[in-house]
Amino acid sequence: MEWTDLGYIGLLVVSFLSATIIPFSSDAVLAVMVGLNYQVFLLWLVASAGNTLGGMTNYYIGKLGKTQWLSKYLKISEQKIERATLIVKKYTSWAAFLSWLPGIGDALALVLGMFKADAARVWILMFLGKSLRYAVIIILVKFGISIF
């Protein structure tokens, strides 16, 4: 195993964790790795897969269905839970596409699970949203446009 392989594994872990309640910046790690000339397609795929797996972890936690757990253990405010609930009620599983958004993305995935939205549809739309975000970051970094 080469050191570059460890970089991809690290990106997978950071991308996964940044989609959960643990504060990591997968965007910054991805941008640095693009700058270090890692394979762009592999970076995109690994970051997208890791972040989607983290988002789906939130979905399955939400599927347990107890809002008390969300506020008690995950420290998500009642206001964020209520706001995400309204969005999911109005837009159903399409909210999964926006699960990449900072601040509300984790809550959206949790609420999607709580409302028992179709897991396959959630996964597909979540992957599309998250992978589009990473594609934009890669393009901006490749063109020398600062994202931070």
C-alpha cells in the first residue's frame, strides 16, 4: 500500500465523519488533495461515497424514530428538528438532495429516516447532491478559485 492509498482512505473517513454530527471539513481535505494532484475522479468518487454513507447513517438513526434521541444524544436543537420536519413534509425525499447543506443537512437526513422515506430514493438523491457539491469544489480548485 502506497501513501497515496492512505490519502484516499483518509478522505473516505473524513467525508463519512463530516456527514455525521462530528465536525470535520471534508471540503478542505478534498481541496488540498486536488492541489496535491491526486486522481480527481477517484477523489470525487471517494468523497461522494464517504459523505453519502455518513448521510445514510443519519437516515438510519432517524429511522429509529424517537425525536427525543435527536436532541438528547445528537445535540440537534428542537428548532432545527421542526424546520427540517416541515421541509420533509413539503418535499418528501427530495430533501435528501439538499442533505449536503451545512447546518441543516444532518437534520434533513435524520428526518427523512424518521418519516420512513424510501431508502433507495433517499440514497440516490443524497448521492447526487453530495457528489455535485464535491464536483463543484474540484472544478473551483482546478481553476484556482479559492473556496475558503
